Amino acid sequence: MDQRTAEEQYQQGLRYAHSTQGERRENLQRAIACYETALQYYTSDAFPDRWEQIQQEMTTSYSELVQERLKQTQEIPAQPRRPAAGLRLTRQQGLLLVLVVAVVLAISGSAIATTYLVHASLTCVKGTLNMDGSTVLQPLVEVVAEDYMQHCPGTLITVGGGASKTGLADVEQGHNIINGISKDQGHVSGHDVPVQIGNSDIFASPVQHDLVDHQVAIGVFVLILNKDVVGLHNLSTSQIRGIYTGVYQNWHQICDGKQCGPDIPIVPISRTVNSGTRFTFEKYILAGVATVPGIGLYRTSATSNAVQEVESNSGSIGYAPYYLATQAHDITILSIDGQDPSNASLIQRNQYKFWNIEHMYTRGQGSPLAQAFINYMYTDVANRLLPHFGLLRLNDIPQDIRDKHELETQ
């Protein structure tokens, strides 16, 4: 390829990206394809300025596609916050968003074929793969699944939610009804299908000894406040325990330094018993202290519902994944014991404790397709996406810190 062709591809990509004609997602996909072609010539070493410009444009297109996909799955509100005008990403940040998001969820009864095709670091296995479980990990897995299917024709991957303990139970028994997203039909419910992977925020229980753990990332969680609870930006673990056990029932009882909350009843929002996020909250924040029945505790089944409940209920407090909280409107993300969740170094030292390991479990070693997909989750393709979903790489947390964190749950 010569420079003229590369420049034509870049300019064509810009036209697609800014076009108001036709289907928006198709235009963005075409734009990304043009940018990728242009980058075959415009390398970072030979043309650093042009390379960075194209990366900026490609990041913008990928970001819009990701937001559309997240809206479709109702994992974030329909109108996410946008970065301030004029914000430019660094070269490293420009590499974070590199996948097209439009998951085709389909249920197939075909047996897994044994035809393998190697594409770069990707091993393709034809067949059908169904997984469910953690709604925290679900958006990332959907994006990676779409990329896998694009490179591996003949492969169909269904990614459902349902909570961590549901995913663990489903993969152990080997089947269940998967609820997911269809590109053409929106929300769909499948038939009772084989479940080969269970996504989870928590470790499997000792009795689930036939499950094999594949750890893929670190999930960070936060406490969030409704917009009406003004003046509070930090809570101690003691105050949080008091809220969720009924000791405090009005925000004017809670103070952060000299600033106390308004005279509004406290409405605690929690998750259902199958939620890995709830397990993490109870272990690392409540420290095993049981919540008290009859304190008006709301329980929601999905991560997105928890955020929506906090947004819409005056005086409410809840917990959610960090990335989802940052996309919400009119809420306050709290520090805990003075530790700011946006400071990754505090998590790396385990000073901010509201985090956990994200897992993908198989029964035994899993099917050839399950093994191939999990291996793909460890490649740079998936790792570059982790920060967008508020996740950290496993290696971002030292092994001794991860081990200590795990022991705290036992």
C-alpha cells in the first residue's frame, strides 16, 4: 500500500464517521475498517502524528459503538455522560477501544465441530457456546464474543446475565435457559440449552469441586448516593454497616467531618442473594454483619437496576461496578474510609477494599470452544478493553495482595 491509498482510506473513514445518511452503526463499522486499512501504512514509528490522529478517530467510533451496545443491554442509562469538549486521549488510551459491539445472540443445537483455524493469537473452533452469570463481566464478554465470531465464521456465542451464583449453578448442572440479547429481536429468552461457561465475581464454593476457575480480570465496585443526599462524599465502613443494619435511618444522622446529610429518610438498595456484587459488598464492607429485615431494603436482580433505583429514589444508597456508576446521572460516587475508588494505586495496595476477582468457570476443562474463547480473553484484544469497563488486569494487583484478599473471604 502506498501513502496515497492510505490517505484515501483515512478520508473515506472520516466521511463514513460523520455521515448522517444510512444506518449509524454500519457507517461506524465502515469507518473503523477504513481506519484499520490506513494504519497498515501509517505506523506509529514512521508517521507518529498521522497515526495518532487516526487512532483518535477510531477510538471515537469504537466508543460510540460500545455506548450503543451498552444502552441496548440496559447496562447503562440511555444518555451517558460525555467527556468534556476538546478532550484528547493519549496514545495509550487511544488503544483501549478496539472492538465493534453488536452481539448476535443465537441458540443453535449443532454439535461442536473440530475444525480449527489459527488467526494471529486467535484459535477458532466452530460450534455453539452459551454462557451466563455475572452482569458485571457480561458487557466485556459480549464485546469479545462479537470479535471472536467476526473472525471465526460458523461460531455462535450467547452471553446472558443472571448473577454470579446463577452462572456457577448453571455451568455445574450443564444447562439452563439463557436470557440474552439478539441483534434483531432485542431481549430474547432461549430454550433450555447447554451452559459451558459461568461468569462470576466470586469463587465457586468448595462443594463445586468439579468447576475449573479461569481468572480474567479485577472488578472494582463503589457506593453510590442519590442526588438529593447532598454534602456527603465519604462514608466510613462503620457508617455503611449502620445504614445497612438499620442503626441509621435518616441522613441527618450521618456526617462527613463537619458536614452532615440532609433530613431525608435513608433508602438502602441492595442486590439479590445470587449476586456476586452483593457477596463482595457483604464480605469486604459489611464484614459479615447481617442486614436487618424491615428497614425498607430494596433488592434488585441486575446491576443496571441497582443504579437506576438509586437514581430514581430520593435518599437512596446502593452499590455498583465502578464503570457503570461513572456513566450514571445525578449520583455521587463515595469514597470509603477516605479511600477514593478512582485511585488505582489504593486498590493495588488493598487500601480500597471494595473489589474482587472476575472469573470464568468451566465444568472440568470445558469444551474445545470454551477453552479457545477463554484463551482469547487473555489476549491483548480483551486486555485493551478492560479499562473501558472499569476493570483492571489481574497483573495490576500483586499476587500477594490477591491471595490476601481471597483469604479475607474465608
